[in-house]
Amino acid sequence: MINTHEILDTIHMIDQEHLDIRTITMGVSLLDCAHPDPKEACRRIYDRICQRAERLVPVGEAIEMEYGIPIVNKRISVTPIALVAGCSETEDYTPFAEAMDRAADACGVNFIGGFSALVHKGFTTGDRRLIRAIPTALAATERVCSSVNVASSKAGINMDAVAAMGRAIKETAALTADAGGMGCAKLVVFANAVEDNPFMAGAFHGVGEAECAIHVGVSGPGVVHHALKKIPGASFDEVAETVKRTAFRITRMGQLVGMEASSRLGVPFGIVDLSLAPTPAVGDSVARILEEMGLEVCGGHGTTAALALLNDAVKKGGVMASSHVGGLSGAFIPVSEDEGMIAAVRSGALSLDKLEAMTCVCSVGLDMIAVPGDTPAETISAIIADEAAVGMVNSKTTAVRIIPAPGKSVGDTVVFGGLLGSAPVMPVHPGSAAVFVSRGGRIPAPLHSLKN
Amino acid sequence: MLRAIVTVIGRDQVGIIAAVCALLSEHQVNVLDISQTVLQEYFSMIMLVDCSDCSVPFAQLAERLRAAGEERSLDVRIQREDIFNAMHRV
């Protein structure tokens, strides 16, 4: 029998250290829902999602109860809508988002991802229409998340798409100004997007995936933080070992829950995403882990090195605990969703430039960052281009989820509520990138992408 | 066999084990193993039980245990054993 200490340890992790499964995400293929009549296509999309994900929430809740482990979110990701809607004879793709929203509501999930386009090399007609519809779609729906992949290590950076996304973000903020530009919190611009990401807002069901799959995103910054608290002053060898051991346990739990959900739903198990995903709750912060390693405040010198160690050790610990690892897998550093990050930005210790450096060594990118509402679209595009360059050259996923908060300036705070938290508005560099962004075309892929 | 772990945590008092065992036996749940410690006034009991013949659905049993614990200001929970195996055994 498992010993008392181990059992109490697990219960303590769940009760005191915010150990949870962050999300069970069901990926659903919509490829065969395409139809020349957009109304028929939307009907098929709605029916398909409802039919596949009907039992997702009750099954998730049953597992949660039986194992005594919180499963915070149950979500759905679908085939990038640009691929499905491309066949329909319509200019306006907003109804597709509305069909997704209705289906998400019917299934009881809080977010549905996949109002997406993959344009890293170029646009199809469907891609263009989808990008044009993003602002209205995000304003008209509650649960729909959108993502656009504008760069890859193989194809380079599509600068026309980068320019278009800067404008789309501005417009989305304007259309959702009542809610502080909330629409932008549901819009991600990717480089090297992954096809099996269970985390929102960037989740979509890639074309290489099966009809349907269950992916699991684990969490547990609080557990890692707590483990490190027990070894003050220890060498980095010991720090890395401790993170690995902790990540292993967290991931084993994710694997168990994923397998159980997959067998109960009769859907193949996809992957476990080994990410440390923070929440705004005290004690669930990635920034605080970095500070536990000995930094006075997250954002100071040494932060990038601390994050590099954390990110790597999480993967090494988690990879043996799971049959299939995928998604983004690493440490997330969303500013508004991390109590320690928010505090670091407020104190002036953490800047946009330092965050950019941090994204070179962790799993995603500039995430949930609020900037002044009067930031020009070209500046946002240039920020996207910088992040995409980091991703392209380092053959990793990077993303930008940025909120030009309408009517707000540096020092103000935008409150989104719930898991999305609140973001202090951060300054951007004043120098214009308008001429740079307006060049258009494609930044070629780096030499080391030619691996064949 | 559907094995689960019952944990009871809280301030020590007379009759904790009796109360939990009575509730379990009422629902045809068989106790396989018990371990119990009292640290200062802090009581913790861990039971390995078999729920294969449980007369009510697992969710209902969990809720009744929780409610019974609440009456005595105890934290009582039941969880499938697999989660502990997964986290602590390779």
C-alpha cells in the first residue's frame, strides 16, 4: 500500500499548492463539414462539435470527483476554420465563429479554439477572409478563441500577415473596448504553432491529427515553488533535480487523467502538455519560482537563466512520465495571469524587453501583455515580428497575445477577471516601425532550416 | 476490485474511526487496511477500501463521507487509489 506520507503529500499539493489539471481539451476535426452553402457548413460544424463533445464536461467532472483532483477547464479545439470555411461561398466568416460559440455553450465548455488560419507562407482566399472577420467574430462571441500562424522555421515570416495582424489586434481592441479590449485576450499570433496544443487561446486541431483526440494540460507552479522552498541555498544541480522530480509527479497525474478521459469518452488519447501554467491566485505563480531560486524580483538580471533551467527541468521530468508529450510543453509566462509577474511589472522590475528575452528560453512568448491603447498597429506588428524571429531562428513556438487597452496608458490596470487576471499597462518603445512593417513580403527562413 | 483511499484529517476526538467505519459498512464498502496517527492534536487516518460492492454511486458515497466529516469539523475524502500510485510509483 502507498504510505501515509505519500498520500498526505498528494492531498497537501491539491489543497495548499494549487495542484490541478489545467485543462482537458478535445480536438475535433471539422474538415468534412465544408460546404458551398455557409449556412449548411455552420449547421454541420455545430452538429459535429456537439456530437463529439457532448459528454466531455460530465466525464471530466466525474473524473475530477473520483480522483479528487480539480480539472479546471474542459475545452474544445477544432480544425482551423479558414480550411473549412474556404469552400463556402461567402465573404463573411463571423457566422462560423457564432456556430462555434453556440456549440461551446451547448457542451458547457468555457472556451473553444480554432477560429484560425495558417498563413506562414502565404494566404488563401479563405485565410484572408478569416483574418478580416477576426475582430467582429471575437466581439460577437463569448467563448471563441482565434489564432493565426504567421511564421515558421521552414517558411520564414509572412510580413504581410504580420502587418494584417497588427491591424486586426487594434480593431479587436476597439470593438471590445467596453471590456478593456477583452477580445485581444482571445487572439494569439504564432510562429511555429503546434497542432495539438490544449491551452487557450492558441488551441486548434491540426490537419495532421485524427478525427478526434483528447489532450491534457497539466499545471503546478505552486507545487514546484513549494518543493524549492524546502532546499534554500542548494546548488543548481539540486534545484534542477527537484524540479524534475516534481514535474514527473505532476505529469503522471496528467497522464492518468488523460488515459481515463480517453477511455471513458471512447476517443484516442493525444498528448500531455507539460506546461507550468500559472493563475492569478497567490501561490500559483511562475515568477515566484524564479524568485525562489534567489532573484530579488522577477525581471532582474539572472531571470532568463533561471527560466531556462526551470523550462528544461520541467520537460526532462515530465517526458518519462507520459506516453506522448506534445503541445507547448514548458513554462508559461503570461503577465496578467501570474500574480508574481503582475507585481514585478508594477514595481518596474519587469519590462517588455526582458520578457522578450525570457521568451527565447521558455515555451511560448509575449503573453497577456497590456500596452497603451494608443500604440500604433505598426508597433504591434513590429513586436509580433520580433517574437516571430525568435521562434523562427530558434525552431520553437513563440506567440504574441497583446492587448492595446483602449483609453488606458502606462500605469493603468486592465482587469479581465477569472483566470485571465489583470494586467498593468506596460510602456512600448516610441520609435516608429511603420516603414519597416509596410515593406511587406516574406522574411526568408534561416539557413539551418535546410536540414534535409 | 475498485480500490480507493479514504483520508480523515482534523482535530482528534472520540469516535472518529467508529463513525467512518459505520458509514462505510452501511454502504457495503469493505475496509482492507487502516493506518492512523495523532500528531499533537492533529488526527490523520488513512484507509484502503474496496468499493466494488458499494450500494450507491461513488459520487454519492464521497458526498456522504464529506458531509459526515463536516458535522465533526473533519476533512473526510475518498479518492481512487490510482492517483496515488501514478504520482508515487514508477
